[in-house]
Amino acid sequence: MYKEVVRLKIKTKNKTTMIFFIVIVVFCMVGFVWQKFFWFDLQYEPYITQYCNEYNVSKSLVYGIIKAESNFDVKALSNKGAVGLMQLMPDTALFVAQKQKVTNFDLTNPKDNLLLGICYIAYLQQKFDSQKDVVCAYNAGENNVKQWKEKGQDIPFK
């Protein structure tokens, strides 16, 4: 009788251990999948922090734009020609570079792309009152947002 009780305890303990192990594995797998969709790549965090502090731009806003625009792919190239992490159009980057007196830049270089993208956001923050308008102007262009607002139109969120 004693041996049977001991065997049952061992079986129960083994089952409990196995169930615990399976639960841990499942949580790790789910966490890995969620990380791909919801967490931010912190590889560029030092540049983002430096430039956001320097130009008074929200780090959360920058991370959100990068996630939406390129999903942290430094080689991202849109069908419209936007390049890099922050998906800057070459003409926009050139405009910002001239304002910032940056003479040599490469939009596929994360440091350059982040500098020009964050400077562009800072520029837009001076032009528009709301963060919504800044984000819309970043995506659709400053002039489009100005025209929509002048005509009293809602910004088309599509």
C-alpha cells in the first residue's frame, strides 16, 4: 500500500512538472510571437533618444512612426520611393538636410535617416498645432494637410 501511494505521488508530481513545463513553453512561444508584433526594436535607441531630446520630439511618436512606416527595416523602400526606417522621401530629406546644414547623408544609414526624420517631425510640430496633424503631414505631406484644413475638410484617414 505504501509503495502504491509513493508511486501515485511520483506520477502526480511528474504530471504536474510536465504540465508546468508545457505551460512555460507555450508562454514563451506566445511571448516570442507577440514581441514580433508589439515590441519595438531597441537597436537604434541611443540615436532616437539623442535626437528626440535634442529636437524636443516624443520618442513614442518616433517609435510609432518607425513601426508603422518600415517595421524597423533599414532597407525599406516604398513603391512611392520613401527610404529607410522613417520612410523619408528623398526630396523631403534634402529639404530637411538643407535646413539642418547636413551636407552628406545616406537615407539607408539608420543614423542619418533618424536624424532627418526626427528633424522633420520637429519642423512639422512648429507648423501644426496637434500631433494628429503632424502625423498626417508626415505621412501625406505638409501641403496636403494645409489644403485640407484650409478647405475645412476632414483629413482622410484611409
